[in-house]
Amino acid sequence: MKGNNGRVGMLGISYPGWLTACAMLDPHPALKAVSPQASPVDMFLGDDFHHNGAFRLSYGFEYTAMMETDKSNFNFRFDRHDTYDWYLKLGALSNVKRRHFQEKLPTWNDFVAHPNYDSFWKKQSLEPRLTGVTVPTLNVAGWYDQEDFRGPLRIYELLEKHDKADQNFLVVGPWNHGGWAGGKGDRLGRVMFDGNTGEYFREKVQAPFFARYLKDKGDAPPEARVFQTGSNKWEGYDSWPPKAAAMRKIYFHPNGKLAFEPPGESDRTSDEYVSDPANPVPYRPRPVRPTYPGPEWPIWMVQDQRFTHGRPDVLSYETEPLKEDLVVAGSMKVKLFASTTGTDADWIARLIDVYPEDHAKDPGMAGYQLLIAGEPLRGRFRKSFEKPEPIEPGTVEEYAIDLNWGHHCFRKGHRIMIQVSSTWFPVIDRNPQKFVPNIFEAVDADFRRRRKRCTARRSSRRTSCCKRCRSEFVMWHRSPDRCRR
């Protein structure tokens, strides 16, 4: 062909992003620049179908039905407006094959046959193959990506270990899944971003990247161009996480308090809740309409979280109003020290920005509770994703919940909140709270209510009828700079 310089660029979002990532592993000589965007990297450890081994029920079920029921995209026909109610009445996952799929849909059959991190999942994972930066790579992710958030961050992180020629780049904006590809990107749901972030990305980041490596025009982008939510501004860094970031811990205290000071020796009061699989915590306000074509799926991560605050099976801990801006930049982890009366349990941790009641900039956002990050950990996988183990009732163990990366400014006057629960339904399937070899084959009688207790301090002693935990939230805090409007 005439009229070209022989250089090829590739980009793709979601599954096409995964194909783009595959193309760069052993690139054609003409491939000179790639941009895997919202690419999944490992379907068991994160991304679409599992998070830390916990199955993403509504997404996995509806995706399977859509792709494999017939030769056209098929939206499952729910007989209830509220799919929360439909999934609850479905009961155990073993009812899916009998009532709906009749073992005819291969993706669901694979879920059932491979409940643990075995060779089936490992051979699909890109992680062990990301051993070198073969061509300039622009990794793109969205802070509010409801489908594939971990993937692009993990691709960047693994490639960065081998990036000797400074050709591995990261961009993260305030977007849902693929939200940077079209539209202004000035808002998501009720949350405003004070600028057209989608247009900015396409004109100032994506186009210049390909112009640089396909046409020798312009300069290379910064190592990391990351949107700071909360303050609504773009930041450029020569490394990610930023070198100026320092690790900081924040601790659970009695009476729902969250503070940077560790609890004292006398702080031994407890918080209790009962986790009932028959009444699980919803992951977004009801009615929960279908994933596709339901209108809430693209925006659920920015919906007001007050619908769970105050539930008896959700523990909420929050700081006093902040006296100055605080920036989270990089890795975020929650550590729970817990025991249970059951032999299995899920732990869900959510980090939330609580807006002040007097919010002059937008009075409609007064008291808003904005989800910054949330992830589950399935207790059976606390030691190994390959070899699940039952939990010994009454024994205190550590559960580390990785909330991935964040870059958020908690503004002066806002509060930091952390919530802990044991259900997040139906985006995450229910744990029977009784160890069974395969949750996909559990029956309705396996599901049990469990009483749980959280305390401010770590305990090594056994308990006979509760869960006991001490929590700390570990984050990378960018210091000493403050947020700027």
C-alpha cells in the first residue's frame, strides 16, 4: 500500500484491549505503538468475573446469558423489576444449571468446574507473560471502571519492572468502563469533574502519543498522567506511585471512630453484626435493574452510599471532619484481624468520601457518600487462591484486602469513612458461611447466619460465638503538597 510510513499502532478497550495487549507480547515488526485500554489481565484475581476469588454473580450470569444463549446478543428476561430480589429467590448457584442454563452454556460450565485458581485460569492470565516492554505502551484506566479496573493498572505495574527504555506509560482518569472514548467526560452521575476530561484525553494524551511514535511528531508523554478526583485536576508524575508519597495508617476505634492514632490499650469495646445470606447488603440502591441494558450499571460506583449506612450488618467508621486536604496516591489496603463462628466468610471493605452537610459548591451533594474504592476477599482464599481452606471457628486470622490504587483528595471539612460488611449483592455472590468444596455446587441448606464482632484492637485469643477484628487502613499519602482547585 502507498501513502503510509510502514508504522502501525493499535488500541482497544475491554476485550479489544486484551487483544491489543496480546499483540504487544510478540509484536509484528511494523507495530510501533500500542494502547491497551481497560484490558482485563486475570479473570480470577480481578476484573470481570472474580475479585480476589469472589464470583461476580450478576455480571457473570448476565454476560454468559447474553453471549451464549443464542447467536445474537441476548438480554436475560428477568421476571422481576428488581434483580436483587430475583437473584435472592434464585438461591444457591447450583440452581442456575437446573433452572436456566441446563449445562448448555460453556462459560457457566467453566465457572462451575473451576472454582479455584487452577491451570484453567492461570493459562489465560497475562501476568506471567508481561516480561518486557516491546513497543511504546500507553496503559489507560478509569477510576470508576465497573468492569476492568485492576487489569490496566497491573499491566502497567508488571511492564514497569522491565521498562529500561522509558516506553511504558500510564493514564488514569475519572471514567467508567471505556468512558474516555466518547463524550465530554465532564461528569459521571451526580459527580462533576470541572472540565471535559474525555476530550482532554483524546486530544492531549492519546493523539499526541500515537503522533510521537508513529510520525515522530512531538514529545513523549509523562510517565504517569493521573486525574486526582476530589480536587478535579490532572497531575503528571515521573513515576507511579509518586516518589513523594509516604505510607500512612489509619485505625478503627470504638464507637465508629476512625483516626490516624492507634487505639489505646483500654479500647476494647466491640461492635457486633449478624451477616444473614437471606438479607444481603445490596451493592447499589434498589431496585437493582439488569447489568445490561440497565442504566445504573455504568454509574453505580459513584452513586450515593448512604443506602447502606446504618444497616445493622454494615460497620461504618469515620474520621472527624478533616482540618486540611489529604491526598491518597497509590496503593490502598485494609487489614482485618478476625474470627468467625462459621467455617467460611467474605469480607468487603469500602473506602468512602463523606461530603460535609454544608456543601456550598453544590448543595445537592450535601452529606453525599462517594465510593472511592471497594473490594471483597473470600475467606477460604486468605492463604492461597489455589488451595482454599476452611476457617477454624473462633480463631483470629489476618485478612488483607487490596483496594488497588487510588488518587483522591479528601477535601478539608470532608470525612474519611471505611465500611466493613460480609455481603455485597448481587455483584458478588453470597458466601454460604459454611465451607463447602465448591460454592457453585452448594445447596440452599448450606447457607447460614453468622454473628460477627469487630474490636478496636487485635486479639489473639479464641472467641466462641463471633467474629473479632482490628482494622487498619494502609494508604500512600502524597506529602507535603496539598490539593489545589
